[in-house]
Amino acid sequence: MENSVEKKSVEERFAIARAPFEWVGSQAITLVEDIGQISIMAGQTAAWLVRPPYRIRVFIQALDSVGVGSLFIVSFTGLFTGLVMAYQSIIAFGMFNAETLVGGTVAVSLVRELGPVLTGLMVAGRTGSSMTTEIGTMRVTEQIDAMSVMAVNPIQYLVVPRVVAGVLTVPFLTLIFNFVGIAAAYVLAVKTMGIDPGIFIQKIKEFIDGYDLFASALKGSAFGLVVALIGCYKGFYASGGARGVGEATTSSVVSSSIAILFIDYMLTLVLW
């Protein structure tokens, strides 16, 4: 009896010690499966992109939802990001009497990193979650199955317009973010903190060129693609009713945010 109790206790301790490794393994397997499924969906999206019928109205609705719908939150975020960056830069450079570098520093920070990344995160939080919720609700209510029965390919009708909208609109949102942030930094630095406007603008021209703007927009396009694909994928394979749709939406935002940060690092190494 004592031996069986002791054996059971050892097995329980072993199970407790093994649990973290099992969790890591299951998460790794899930990640690989998700990457594979998203890659397959990306290939299907590319294939259906060039095949008729072309539903222009659906494309316009997707452009409006992703681009126009995200314009306010992106501009608002850019406004206060520019203000904070300018204020902190003035304080930091003021210690070395180098306030003339504020304009260029803020512009580089916004255009190369903060603009694309924060724009992508805002779009993921607002539009990516919306894509997952909408498509996930259609999945659990069997509307997607009804599309297939009516000979309407759900990838072409639901995924393609949203992916195209993400790729086309997020770069413009990124450039708007950059413009609003730099304009806000200019107003704070010049009108409030007394920085010379000529030097502020001159340093921006020295630090930023056309390639930086192109690379910033390219990052935005990559982030738009990732947000749209992940949002559509999570919704397309949602299950479990309303609870499952909610979990898919949460997973979509978290996965998109992690993917944006990882891709940003890789693109930064390549582009600069």
C-alpha cells in the first residue's frame, strides 16, 4: 500500500515537472500549423485575385472599412506620438545644447519605426478584429457553407477584398501618421518650445529622404497584408459559437501584433 502511494506521488511530481514542456511543445505545434494554414490561404488569395468575377462594390466596401474607418484612430495616435516624441527629445537634447537635432530625430523615429508599427497595431486592433468577428460570425452561423452551396467561393468573396484593402490602404495610413506626427512635433517645438523653424525643417531634410518614405510605406503594406491575412484566417476557421468567435478575435489581435513586431525587425535589417 505504501509503495503504491509513493509510486503515485512520484508520478504526480513527474507530471507536474513535465507540464511546462508539454505546453511549450503544443504551442509550437499550433504555431507551425497556423503558419502553414495562413500560407495556404495566402496562396489561395493570390490565385483568386486574378480570376473573375470582379466584385468592385465589395472591394470598395473593404477599402472604406480598412482605410477610411481607421483614419481617425491613426491620425489621433500620430498626433500625440509626435507631441510626446518632440517634448522628450527637447528635454534630452537640451542637456547637451543640441535642440537643433529635434526635428531630424523625431522625423527619423516616426518615418522609420513608430509610424509603420503604430499604424499596423492600430489597424490590427480596429480592423483586424473586425474582420475576424465578421467572418467568424458567418462561419458559426453557417453562412460560409451557404456561399459554397451557391457556388460562391468564400476566399474570393470574403478574403481577397480585405487583403487587397490592407495592402493598399495601410501604406497611405502610415504616411498620414508620419505627416501628422511631424506636424505636431513642429507645432510643439517651434510654437511652444522656441526651436528655430528653419533649422527644424532643415534637419528633417538632412535626416529623411525619398527612400525612407518608400521604405516606411513598404513596411505599412507588409503589415496590412499580415493583419488582413491573420484576421481573415482566424475568423474563417472559428468554431464554438459566440465564445469561439470571441476567442478567435482576441487571438487575431495578439497574433497580428506579434507578427508586426517580428516583421518590423526583419524589414529594418533589410531596408537600412
